Amino acid sequence: MPDPLVEHPPGVDPVVSSGTPARPTTKRSQVKLMLAELIDGQLSAGEAIQSERNLVRELGVSRVTVRQAISDLVAEGRLERVHGKGTYVTGPRVDSRLHLTSFSREMRARGLEPGTRVLDAGKMAAPPQVAHALRIATGDPVVRVERLRTADGTPMAHELGYYPCAYFPDLLDKDLGSLYDIFASDYAVIATSGEQTVHAGAADSNHARILGVPKRAPLLVQDRVTWSGERAIEYATSWYRGDRYRIHMAVTPHGAREG
């Protein structure tokens, strides 16, 4: 059984004999640290931690304290609550740098196995917003592709993209797993540059269902226009799980650059 948790008076920062600061002093922070050490040392992604009731009994603290410590780790993306089942260790976050690459290549570069499930695909007339982004006329035919992107089987992003039929005839007959590879191999079209914006969002019922997250869970929403030379070849919006994805950039006096 773990040693009893001791809470020191507010403002007191005890030190050990070597002069090194002691472990956290509040019960909440002590429980959080113990759970974090358990996650790092004994549990793997997808494994469940003990129930709140068992943790209360073993640690000798209140259920409120245990729940707060778990909530802290959930907020940090270390744990994930699954309603009716328990609390599970999450996988590592993907650190995305702001450069032009396919999702599949980015995942492989991080030692993860990419996966794609096509949720819907078809032709449609470009609505005004899509036409403006792709520099085509409203009503021009485009291919609309909706996909779920995964890493090691874990849902990572819900993606909705539009592609001009004039550049990609018969695109719907292709394997839509990695579109940039198809563009290069089948159409000799290379993605050369892109413009993208990223903002915070919250999962609606549709995104929550597709990504396997609670409704209103934090998301990173990315809008991107991809170019091949002077041609806009893609207009896409991607909803990334906030607990699995983060954006990395290096900042210079002249702006952001790839880190």
C-alpha cells in the first residue's frame, strides 16, 4: 500500500536533506503525481487505471481528491474517461509542424501507422465558398471526399476536402487513402505550397461520433488551400482531436518557420 499522503500548510515548501524540493504538498497534487508515475512506468496506452473507489481505499484520501487529480490528467491528455466503462491511459500526442505534407507521411515519420476510412465521396457543384477557395466558378464540378484519419488505429482527424474535377478526372475510381500520392502518381500533380489557418473548436454531435470523443470536446480546426504551381488543387477542413494533436512552430523576428 502506498505511503500515507501528507498535506503541508499553505505556503510551506518543505525540502529534503539534500536541499531538493520535496514532492508536491497538496493531496490532490500528490495523487496526480502518483497516477502520472503509474502511467509512465506501468501502464500502456489503452489500459484502464483503478476505479475511483479502489484509489480512495488504497490512498486514504477523499473521492473528491481522487476525482480532481484524475480530471487534471484528463485535461492534460494523459487519461481519457469512457462513460460507463472507466478511465484509460491515452496514447501520445502527435506534434505537427507547419509544413506541407500528407497525413500518412507525417504519421509514418513519427513511427505511427496511418489509416484512412472513406466516410463519403461523390461529385457535386461547387458552392460559393468552395469555388472561391479553389479559384473556380460557382457550380463547377468538384469531388467531395470525407475521411476519418487514424494513427495506430486511434481516430485522429475528421477531414472534408474538395477537389476540382477538371484537374482530377475519374478521381472517384481511385484509392482515396493518400490523395497527395495519387495526385503525383496518376495525374502528375505535385502539391507545392499551401495556405492554412488553425483555430480552436468544439466537437458537435457528428464530430464526437466520428472521432470517438465527448460532445464539446476540444478540437483543432484547420482550413487549408493547397496549390500546385498557380493552380488551387484542394480546399479542405480537418478537425483534429485536441487531446491527440498539437501544432509546433519555431518563431523568429520575421515570423514562424518550421521547427
